[in-house]
Amino acid sequence: MKTKNKAMTLTHKEKISLLMDAVLTSLFILLVNFLVFYVIEVYYATHPDWQHELIHIGHSILAGNNEQLWNWSNVFIVTIAALDMFFLYIRLYMHYRHIQQQRIIAELYYIADGHFDHQIPYRFQGDERKIVDSINILVENVIHSMSEELKTKRSKDELISNVSHDIRTPLTSIIGYLGLIENHQFNSTDDLYKYVHIAYFKAKQMKDLADSLFEYTKLTESNRKPSQVRKVEMQSMLDQLSAEYDLLANEHEMKLHTTTNFTHLEIEANPDELARAIGNLLTNALKYGKDGENLYLEGKQINPKELVIKVANDGEKIPEASLDHVFDRFYRVENSRNKSTSGTGLGLAIVNEIVKLHGGYCEVSSNDKLTTFSLHLPIQQENKLIPAQGKH
């Protein structure tokens, strides 16, 4: 949160205080001047030889060649007046700085009273500016920390709620079917096998959820960086993934098309995590693009620093309202909930975290022809990528 600083305007009370200080300081200066001139006058009267010598020296310094350019007493008066003005300026300047410091202290008391989102709105110079800038930076950091803490707490609450729901559903089925078996409430061996199979399938769902949750939690640890980063040859990785998912695509009556605009390209990445991210996208496309006929896997180097991996299918499009949330944890597009698909709701969230850890970002677009997920990856880890504004 940035506050536009403005020049500090004195209050009526502060102006009166400054004016009174100016009057009192001026009176004090006049009193000192009177005493100085009185002492000099007395000294002149009692030491006439010193007065004559001083005038002679003053004439020599100021005029030279015995020409009087300025009366020595006038020079003395001007010097005293200049010193008086300088002293008055310094006094008023110190008073003004004191007013600024009192304003800063008042603002600090206001912040300490619980207004932690308040920044000092005034513009200062010198040391006061450094102090105010430091305070405002501290306030920004406090606001950010509080927001992150609140976000983390809300995220934990949502995580607990979602995990509880996703565990309770299969667990209820497992308990129900095992209860039927335990109470011998089945008519034949086929029924028994059916109940065991359903219980096994639901237990496997719970294990997949636990594994995905563990992986997601590990990926979102604070200050985590991709481990075991090394040179990865992307043509080989995409060929391997294509061969692995080609059979799965055939089982879903879809055809996998793989293309690249390179024959050999190495990037710095964790090969296992990167393969997991691309595999999650392919799996997601097979699950939720069932009414489609084609699955596309594309690798494209768009410049010396960036590689884009695209996974697309020509199945049913994702609603516009869902595009901003598909990478959220446990989020599912509404029209996919009624389909006979099972998943943890963490697949795309894991993809997003893996890509972010590698210094890249994810995008998604969907229309009547194609739904496309794009992974933007830096070829070298030091070249972090920033998504363009306004993109999903």
C-alpha cells in the first residue's frame, strides 16, 4: 500500500508557537545587542588609545592607501546584524524541526494504537525523511506479513475442510461395504467380490489423495527451491511422455499428437518434477476431455531464454468464470463434477507449484475448439519469467 506524501502544513497552534518563538528570540537578540554595544561604549570611553588604533586598522583593511570606503563602526553593526539574523534563522529552523518530530511521534502513537495499516503521509527532508521512509516501509512489511498470515490461516482452514470432505466420502463407502461383508449381507460370491472391489477402489482414492496432498504440501514449503536441478534434454522427455500416454489416449478413444520446433534442447530443471507436471496435464486432458478426439502435446522454444510446453484437447471447453481458478487447490469445474471422473483436485495445483518453483508460470485458455494449458519455463534457472498482465 503506497501513500502519496504531501508537504506538512502547520496547524494554527503550531504557527502561533513558531511566531511566539520568533518574537521572544528577537527580544533576546536585541537585549544581547544592547549589552554588547553598552560594554563597547564603556570600553571606548575608558580606553581612547585603543579606539584610535582600532579605527586606524579598520581603515587600512577596508580602504588601503588611506581612502575610507566604509566607516569601521558601520562594518561592526552590519556584522552584528548578520549574526543576529543567522541566529534567529537557526532558532526558528530548530523549532520547525521540533514540530516535525512531534508530528512523527504523534503518527507513531496513532500506529501503535492499533492502526497498523496507517502510513505517515507527510513529506520531509534530511534525517526526518529517512525516519519516515523507514517507518512507512516497516508499516508496508507489517501489512504484508499480516495479510500473508491471514491468507495462510484461511488457506489452512480451507485445506482442512476440503481434505475432510474428500476423505469422508470414500471412507463412508468403505465402511458401508465392509459392514455389509462383516454382517454377511451379500447374496453371492459375486456380490462379495463387488463389495471388496468398491472398498479397494475407494481406499485407493484415499491413498491417491494422501500422496497428492503430501506432494503439494512439500512443494509449497516456505523458501523451497527445486531440488536436484540438472540439464534436461526436452526432446527425449517429450518423446518418452508421448510414448507413455499414447496408449492411454487410445484407451480413451483419443489420438495424441506430439510436435516440437527443436530437435535438441536442454533446460535446467528437476526432471522428475517437470515430468510430473506435464503428466498431470495429460492426465487431466484425458479425464475431462472425454468428448474430444485429439490430444496435443507441443514443445516450443520461443526465444533463447524461454520454453513453452502446451497440452491441449478438443473436448468440452472450460467456462470463462472457471479459468481463473483451475490452478486453485481442490477446485473443479462445475460441469466436471457430474461426470464419472475421480481425482484429488490437486493435480493442476501441483503443476502450478512445480512451474513456479522452476521460475516459470502457467496459463490456460479455452474456446469451442481447444482447451490449452501452457507451461512457460526458463531455459536457465537464473532467468525468472514474469507472466504478461491480464492472462490466465
